Amino acid sequence: MRWHPVIAITALLLLPIFAFGQSTGSQTASTNDSSCIGKWFARVDETQSEQPHWITPVATTTPRLEEEFRYDVAWQRSNAGITAENYGGSKGLELIPLKRVEVIFSVPPYVVHNNPAVPNGFGDFQALIKYRLLSADEKHGNYILTAFFAVSAPTGTHGNGALRAILTPTIAYGKGFGYFDVQGTLGATLPAGDTAVIGRTYNWNNALQYRVLRKFWPEVEFNSSLFAEGKNDGKKQTFVTPGLVIGRLHIWRRLNFTVGGGFQIAATHFHTNNHNGILSLRLPF
């Protein structure tokens, strides 16, 4: 029963992708296509041509602008040894409606706690907007700088979301050196109220990738959090996340497929969970 709402929401968000795919007969939108869809994809192609062509890391949010549907599954093992399952990972539909701008509408994740004392349920709805400040493709500098702003609404069920809306301003960066690249983010999660209870979190993530045989991107990520106020006030945790992303693999017309996975290992004495698995499925278009 827990899969039914997840599948329904996923199918609903996938419909625009297949509609777009049927509206264009080539990988790149034709410059002679004056339809709304043709103009949309022409703008997307132009926008993406002006930035590096790396792959999105497993855990770290990329500073690049993407058009895709993404669905993650995570297995988080608590310090008590119980593994919770997160279906969706707060990922979803990513669109480029304007040049230099991306918006992301998440599928509310469904959390299975595998603990009879904690009810399963949906997490909060989230939306994120990116504005690309600076960028250059591989031939003209191979770098990018992007500002993010995310907001989550307290829509979670059975205590699986936050008590208040959460605001997350972030700066993201990236630099490439041949087949090697670094992508990172520096941001803060700031509750709209009850800060003393919820607390603030300052996050710093960095992904180091190397491209092999064009389609394989082995990586290692460093995901750090510093907690202020709330129950973890003054504590910090860091995960080291080795992983691999494979893509983009062409499926049909504009539609591609990318798959990635990683394993998070706590590198600090304090950690809220450890030995976590991540599976990331993406349909770029």
C-alpha cells in the first residue's frame, strides 16, 4: 500500500517529459520550430551550452542547470541499527523556464521507518530556484557559480516533516580541470519559526569527480553539517560518500537516462546515522 501514492505522484510528474519527447524529433530542438515547445528547448539547449557538461553528483546539488526528472531512494541506518527507507529523496521535476534560471518541484518523499513506534508517512513538499551567476564551458574556462534558494512547506504527515517552513539559501560552485571536476555547495537551513526547537543547520558539500570512458563518473563526496540551536546545538557531522554515476545514456529523442549510487560513511564521532545507501535515477530531457 505504501507504494501507491508514490507511483501516482511520480507518473503525474513524468507526463510532461514524454509529452516534450514526442514534440521534437531530434536530440536538439530545431531552430526552425516556432512552437512553444520548440522555443522552450532551443532556450534550454542554448543555456546548457554555456556551462560545463559534467554529471550531477549523487548527493551534492549541482550548480549546473538541468532539465530532468529525478527520483532517489535512500537507506539511512540509525545509531540504534534500524534502517529507514526514503522513497523520493525530495527530488522531482527540474525545468529551465528562463535563461540562467532553473526551478525544481520535489515529489514529497515517502519515509518507511521499519519501527512500529514511528509511523510511516510523506515528508514535506519542497521547491528550489537556481540563478546561474557565472559560467563557461570546457573551452572557455570550465567553471560555474550559481545561487540557490529553496523553501519547504510543513506538509509532512505523521510527524515526517518539519514543524515550520524551512528556508535554504545556498551558493554553489564548480571548476573543471580536464576530465576532473569539483562541484560544491555552501548553505544554511533556516526555519521560519521555532528556531530554538528545530535549530539551524549550516551545510558544506563537495564532490570530486573524474570522467572515465565518457559515460562513467567515479566520485567521492564530503558532506558536512554544523548544527546551531535545537537538540544538536554545537555539534557537527561529516560523511564521506564514495559513489559512481553512469550517464547520460540515450533512450529516445531528447530523453536520456542516468543512474548513480553512493554509500555514506560517517567520518565524525557525532553522527545521526551511518552506513547509508543512496540510489539516484534520472531522466534528463
